[in-house]
Amino acid sequence: MPAVKRRTLLQALPAATLLPASLWATSEQDNVNPKQASTVVYELRVYHAAPGKLGELLARFRDHTIKLFDRHGIKSVAYWTPVDEPQKSNTLVYMLQHPSREEAAANWKSFQDDAEWKSVKEKSEVNGKLTEKIDSTFLALTDFSPPLR
């Protein structure tokens, strides 16, 4: 390969600035995994625990739910509890990753139909429901988001 003269290189640089950033981002995204980048969705879930039930809800997740999620192809990203009141004493926030919306629906159905899950849920709620409300929001990463692991 012949050496490129400094002058030739410098003359070509202004043309590179005319390339749209989206073209560069697309080429970078293609190097990752094009199929995964286009279909992967994240699900943000917020559980509003019944009064005095957050500890029991966290124990159910710690001891049972996460293992059942794994069994049904539901990938846990992270789990949080708020630092400040009033949410501190009654809120669990977590994020899941799904290969697609369709697989998310199928995996949730499989999870909810699981006999072990039904038993765990029933036993954990013998003294009343652990949640008052569950919010779910499906999200897609933006093109400028740092990659999640």
C-alpha cells in the first residue's frame, strides 16, 4: 500500500465531516449484532408494595422469582429500591431484557403458567397480596446510549 502524503490526507478530512453522524452510528451498530440491535427490548417494571409488604416482596424475588425468570428466558438486568421516602418503604424497581416484544409476551405467559410460580405466589400471599400496583414500560435503547452488558 503506497504511503499517503500528509497533504492528501488533510485535504480529504473536510469531506469526512460531511458524512451524517447517523451513517457512522449505523455502521458501528452493524458491527455489534444487527439482529439483536433491532429487536432487543428492555422492560422497566415498578412494583408498588402493599403497606408493610416490601420485605416479603424482596424475599420472594431473592428466593424464587429471579430463578423462575431465568428458567423462562426472562433476563434480569438490575433491581433497585428507592433511597428516599415515601417510595423507599414500598417500591421495587427493576429492568429486564427480552430478545423481542413477541418473546417477552411468550416468556411472561410461560412464567405465569408455571406451577412452581403459582405455588410460590400463593404461599407468599397467604396473609394478603404483596403488591398494590405493577407498572410495566417497554423501552428500546437509543442510538447514543452506551451499550448494556
